[in-house]
Amino acid sequence: EKGGYPHFMLKEIYEQPQAIRDTFRGRMREHKGIIKMAGVDDHIDKFLNAKRLVILACGTSWHAGLVAEYIIEELVRVPVEVEYASEFRYRNPVIEKDDVVIAISQSGETADTMAAMKLAKEHGAFVFGVCNVVGSSISREAHAGAYTHAGPEIGVASTKAFTTQITVLTLLGLKIAKAKGKISTSDFHMHLEELRLIPEKVEEALKNNEHVRKIAEVYKDASNCLYLGRGFNFPVALEGALKLKEISYIHAEGYPAAEMKHGPIALIDEQMPVVVIATRRGHYDKIVSNIQEIKSRKGKIIAIVTKGDVTVKELADHVIEVPEVMDSMSPLLTTIPLQLLSYHIAVMLGKNVDQPRNLAKSVTVE
Ligand code: F6R
């Protein structure tokens, strides 16, 4: 059932090229210049009239929501707020009739996300679900939605659900931007073309598996780890840290890289591995100076870079390359080595990768 892989998590990491393809296939109609999503088409006025979007989710799905905030704000130019469902539901949230709420949940059964979306509905919001499990409670409770087509995710640590959620939310952003006339036809096509190439680029990123395993070997005994990213890759830093925590039980924190100097930099010494997402398009110069700051405090730098990078390569202790891609889609690639890194560390430490202690695949109680 693990298809020859030692763990479901590794199998699911490797399924990502296909899962992403399955998620956009049938929706991207490049020749017609459209994206087909019935749940959006049927309620297009809601999306066109929305003064803001509110995203509700927990855990990894919340991280996908953060990536979507950056993508949708950039494309659609409406404010997007991303809320922890557990916080939203208990604070008498400000929700208005014209708000569109997006609930993201792999399982579609997360109790807090479910309760938060019900609350939003009571306030008159239109609720759109992004779920992986067909027929799940959240998908049924939503007014409309779009499924991720990741296939069953068995490993407790979410992997392919995350990248397919980002894929669906990218399609959604592009579709609304097009409907609102916020994107030119040529830009729209350029985005679709880039998205179409993502599965093969993920494939290429996966080829670094052995290289990542060797890096894992070096840092498996670390007791802390920092993850830094900026822009579209700030949420990827959070997700990388969560993956390491949950399966290897190594304490890890993700930060927007520039926040480092407001506190976390105090943690950096020669014992501290710092994973930095430093792809070429995303605030590259700023990230390079963040890397210099870490280096001068003797932190160990593992950098995720764009293929062919030179500058960061000279500064970092290790680099892991990902293919060139437009900035907004880079999370789909930069996530891959971070998943592999935590996987290998957890395996080397003898942890139960697919069923980490204290965790359940779907959190149906609050
Ligand atoms: C992390 C993880 C959890 C889930 C969270 C939400 O790897 O799996 O953080 O992402 O419990 O679950 P869903 O998406 O099913 O609502």
C-alpha cells in the first residue's frame, strides 16, 4: 500500500507532481484562456463584490492560506485576512455580508475550522471550502468549494495536501483576477503556462533527495533550528519548521527573515542551523544580507536557492537548488526540500514518521 516506499510520508512527497497535475487538470483551459471552477463560476458575483476575503484554517492548511494571501492580494488587489480558525471562532469576529470566507481543510473534519465557518455563515458570509476529502463535513457545510485532488493523505504530516491547496488557491486567485479585469490576457496566459510546468519542476526538485539526506545527516542531532523566508516564502518557512517539529521533535521556528533582528538573532551561535529560503526572484538582495548577518554570528546556513545561484552558494554551508520559477509559485518548489529534510531527520532519529506522538490526522475535537 506504500507503493514500495518505506513510509506514507515519503510516498506522498513523491506523489506531489501528479497530485498538483490532478488538481489543475480539467480546470486550466489554456486554449480558451479560462480557468473552469464550477464552485466559483456558480457564485461569481460573490467573488466580484467581495470587499475582502477571509481565510480560515489550522496548521499546515493555515500556512497554505498565508501563501494564498500573498498570491490573491497581488493578483486581485483585495485585502485577504488569514485567521486561525480556533481564534476566529471565539472572538466575536467582524464579518460582513459581502465577505467571502474560504475554509481550507485537508480532512474537511477539523472541529475548529468547521465551527469558524458556521459562525461566518451565521453572520451572512458566503463560505467557500477547499478540502481534499470528498464529501467531508466542511465540504458539505460550505456554500460552494473546490476540491484538491491530492488523493488520500495517510501520513499525519501534511505534504501533498499543502502543495495542492496552494495550487487550487492560485487558480482561484487567477480566476477572480481575470473576472475582475485585474490581469492582462498575456499575464494570465503566462501564469497558466508557469503552473503547467510546475509538476516537472517538482520532479526535478525531488531529484535532490540524496543530497538533502546528506544534509540531514549533519544536522540530525541539533536541538533547535530556525527557518527564514520572505514574501511568498515566509509561510514556507513556517511550514518547514512545523514539519521538523511534528515528526522529528526538534524545536524549530519559522520567521519572516527580516524579523530576525527583532529577537531571534539572539539565538544564533555555531550550534544553530538556519534554513533560509533564498530564491532569486524574491527579495534576493535582502535575503543575502540576512544570510550575512547569520554568518557573522557563526550560524550554520542551509539555503534553498534557485538553480545556478552563485552569491548565496558562496556564503551558505549547504545549498539545495530548486528550478527557476515565477516568485508567486516558488512555494510549490521550495517546500519540497524542507519536507525531505524533516523526513530524513525523523527517520535517522528513529521516530515514527507516519504517526508522530500526540498527533492525529484529523483533529475532530477542539
Ligand atoms: C501538519 C498537519 C496539521 C493539519 C491541521 C489541519 O502537518 O497535518 O497541522 O494541517 O490539523 O488539518 P486539516 O487541513 O485537515 O483541517
